[in-house]
Amino acid sequence: MNRIKKLLAFCLSLTMICGAALSVNAANSVGLVTVRTDFSEVSVPAAVPVLQYAGSGNSSILNTALPKGTAYKVTFTYGGKGNFIVNFITDERTELLVNSIGSYAGTTLLSDGSDAVPLGIFDIRAEGNWTITVSTVTNLSTNSVTSIGDKVSGVFNLPDTGTTVSINNTGKGNFIVWAHYSDGTSQLLVNNIGAYSGQAVLNNPKKTNCYLEVKSDGQWTVDMGYGGALSLVPDIN
């Protein structure tokens, strides 16, 4: 009974959304969950959407909080022609998640799971329609991935320590690649401007699982060198 009361109270707090932002339910048969606070029963290798919002123009989404224990990514879509800027604001910091001009579809990391996401605000500056989907980083991936733009890959296994990866990018702007490991550590693999082709060695002494966070305005590929299939990271995954 106490658990039900807490869940109802948490759901009620999420309805306090300013401006044009609206919490939305699933639009198709996938069965997306608007709010979920207990992830103990989640065992399927898929990204689990836990919060969804849609709106138009400048808005602020209040009282966003997620429990500790899993990594979260946030996917944005935007249909306007002007600036699209999204910050996540907490008492501790302001984190810039998106800074783009014109239509946009991409994914960035919100939390690596080592700590609970503190109570915060999504602050959206926009001139058109937008959507926000927060989901868990639990979908599986092959060891080599490719895509266009900002993405968070699925989780893959690293069979060896000191894995050498080949990384390529065709974009003209910032190109940043992070490897996030299941032991809570992270490693910056690339921080470059413009087209890039090079290699990096993963620091995975504990043979942990791993996923990638990529910032790019072009097409990119990260190849682990195991000869496996190359997976496309979709706009929304």
C-alpha cells in the first residue's frame, strides 16, 4: 500500500509542467510507460522509455527525477527552423544537452547510473514542435556501430582487455566520443573538430560491458575490430 501511495504521489508531481509542455502516453502498440519508478523487474534487452514529453516553443518541465541503478539517455526531436537549446538544471549544475539550429533528432546521455538523477528541470528554448523521451540504456548492440549525429549506443560486451577501436567521422563540427563502462567509469576516446580518422585503446581492465556516447554533426563509425556485424544506431532507440 505504501508503495502504491508513493507511486501515485510521484506521478502527480510530474503533471506540474509549465508552458506548452505536455506529458504524453504511447502513440502506438509498443506500450510506452509515461512514468515508472521501480526497475527491478526489467530484464529484457531493450531500451525502456520512462518519461515522455511533447510541446511547442519555450517551455520548462519541472520535477524530473529518476532512481539510481541504471543509465538513462534522452532523445530529442525538433521540427522548427530556429534555435533548439535544452538545458537540464539541478541545484548542483546546469548541463547543456542540445544546442542546435533547425530540425533535429538525436540522443544524449542524461545519467551514467552511478548516482540517482537529482530533481531537475528541462529548460527548452525552441520555435517549433519538440519531443523528449527519457529511456534506460539497456538495449543490446553489436561491437561495432555507425550512425549520423548525436547518439547513445546499446550495450555490448568486451571480450578482451585493452581493446583497440577504429573511429571515423565525416562531420565538420565537434566530434566527441565517450565510452561508459558498467563499473561506473568513463573514458574520453575522441575530442576533435571536423573530420576524423584514428584509433584509441579502451581501458576496460575488468572486462566490463560498455556503451558509447557520441556527439557529431556527421556520419561516424566506431569499429571494435572483432569482425562482427556493424549496427546502425537509430534516431530513437
